[in-house]
Amino acid sequence: MNSVPMTLQVQKALRLHIGLFGCRNAGKSSLVNRLTGQHLSIVSEIPGTTTDPVEKACELHPIGPVVFIDTAGLDDRGELGSERVKRSLAVLGWMDLAVLVVDSSRGLTDEDRRTISIIRSKGVPAVAAFNQSDKLPEGKAAGMAAAFAKETGIPAAACSALLGEGTEAVRTLIVKKVEETWEPDRPLTEGLVPEGRTAVLVVPIDFGAPKGRLIPPQVQTIRELLDAGRRCLVVLETQVADAIREMKVPPAIVITDSQAIKAVASQVPDEIPLTTFSILMARSKSDLPALARGAAVLPTLRPGDRVLISETCSHNAQDGDIGRVKIPNWIARNAGGPMKVDIAVAKDFPSDVTPYKVVIQCGGCMVTRRNMLARLRECEAQGVPMTNYGIAISQLQGVFPRTLEPFPEAKAAWLEAAGKKAGEAE
């Protein structure tokens, strides 16, 4: 059984995401309010009260910090209703756990069964809550839940969110399933910094970060190294050569912000491993060899090709924005002309990515590993390569083999996809 670490308390990105799905008026919003102990969602007998997914971060004992997502009814109708359903299904694939909420008084509907099929196709762990048990004779809803669990293999419990009865049983199912299936992020610096050694972290002043703060991957790396009893030396991109020269023992590795990789690579001796925070995020949050394979398509892009830039959080674009400006410019320079670039932000990741030659995903510091893997698997299923910001930047800046050197499996995957032999990599 996996244990959920205390680091989940750090930020929303590391909280488990639990989504409630089901038909209109099944009682999803009432159940969210009971599970969180807060009046989060509006409860009404009017169908379609919940429109866009509503998120609430809270503590779920004994798991710790989680995010509950209350979604619109999957049986919604009309043009707007169809859009609501799409938005609900869009978030299902990256849930750490799906809770199917069934209206016991209506029984299992065709929409419920379709939802089960989607949950299974996406490989999302699930439990079911047979809600509104107060509308049925005593014990009937519990019998329905037991029969459902036997038929589907999905654990289920009966409850009445209105009266608060049985909600503790649903909570217990959620906790048990999470403990059985939770997939943690891989430690960022795992295997890279031996005991007693030092990592040099290159942290340019990022004007996209709030004043006085570093960006999440940098903070996570520093904290992780300190927690493991390792040392780290944090420098600007203009201080790397001097920092290495002044060290009595060379650093175990140099980790830099991707945007400074070319300048930093020129200062780091070849015998010292070098990589980027974003590549560490790719290994931690996703499948690094698969994303490295995806980068092999970048040199083949031609002017006019369609590229999707995917970001997992929303932010105000600034001059020189990495995803909206710098990466498209680097690709255009490499290809000899501009691309057709689309931007997908947060939950707007398209269900159909086949129009794109490549999807370039941000590091994913604001979402969970399951979210990132869900996007990658969606692209793989549609035959569209995906890579991430740091990998793409290293590839486009001509230092990719160097930054993949600490990860032999990923480097081999890239060489194979690019049709290169090891001796040709440089």
C-alpha cells in the first residue's frame, strides 16, 4: 500500500484530485458539501445547477490535502448542456479518483453506464456512491450498491447526502481506494546527487514569478535536496563558471532553468552532468523517455505546421512569455518560418489533437502526475508526439544530448526516434 506523503501539503499541484461525476440531481453537490464539511457547491432541485467544474481544496483524514471537483450532470441536454458535459469529461481523465454518484431512486442510468465505460477506458480508479437512499425503503439502496460492486468490481456504498447518513462509508471507500492506487510524483533529484555531494542550481531572476519568490520547480528541488541531507548552491546564470571553479569538489550535477541552458552549458565542463528543472519535472510528473521521443519531431517541422502549446495553469502572458513567444520563435527559426501555434490553458486541453504535428507541454508544476500522464497517453493514442518545454528548448538550442546524459534510457529513446546512433548524437 502506498502512503501519501506530507509533501502533499505544499501546494495544490501535489494534492490528490477527486472528482464527482453523475447525472443531474444525483446529489453530487450535496455529497461534496458533506465530504468537505463546507458549503462549497450550490444545492438545488433545478437540474443543471452546477455548470463548470467547481474545485475545493480541503483536508481528508487520514490522506491529508486533496482537491474535490464537483462537475455538471453528464445527462445535461441542449447546446449548453453538451458543452457542460464535455467540460466534465475533460477533467475525468486526470482525476486521481472518480466518484460515480448514482441517484438510488432512479437506479443506474444509461449515462451512468457510459460514465463507467469512460472511467475504465481512461484507467481512472473509481468508487460509487448510491445517493438519496432516504427516498427508498431501508436497506434497498445498500442492496443496489452491493449488487453494483459485485457486477462492476467498483467499490460502492449507499448514502443520503441530504441527511448525512452513510457519507462516512463513502469517505472510507475513497480513502481505501486512494491508498491502494495513488501514484506519487517521482522525486526530482532521485539518483542524481550522492550523499555528501552538492548540486549547483542555476536560477535566473524570473520576472514571471511573484516578487520575492522562486518558481515551484526551483523551490521543490531545493527543499528535496535539503530534506535528503544534500547540499545545494544557488547561483545566477552569470555566476556558474566562478561557482564551479571555487568549489573544492566539483558538483554532482548542475541544474538550470531551461531558458538559460545554452549560456550555462558553455560554462559547465563536459565531465559534470548538466540538465534542467523542466527535464526533472518531465521525469517526475510524466514519462521522460516518451517525451524525449516526442522531441525528435521538432527538427522535421516546416513553416505552417500546426503546433499545440499546452499549459496546465492560467497566468497573464508577459513580454517574452516562454510558451507563447519564445518557444514558437525558436521553432520558427529552426524551421525557417512561423508555425500555426494554438495555446491550450488549464482544462482546455483538446480531446482531438490529430491536427497537430506536435504537442509541447509545460512542466506541469501545478498539476498531479496522473494529469500529465493522461495528456501524454491521449496524444500517444492519437499518434501525435508530445514533448515538454525544457526538452524542446534543449533540442532547439542544440544541447539536448548533453542535458539527457544523466538519463540514459531517455537519451536512448530520443536517439532511436531521431534515427541516430550514439556517436552521432553530438
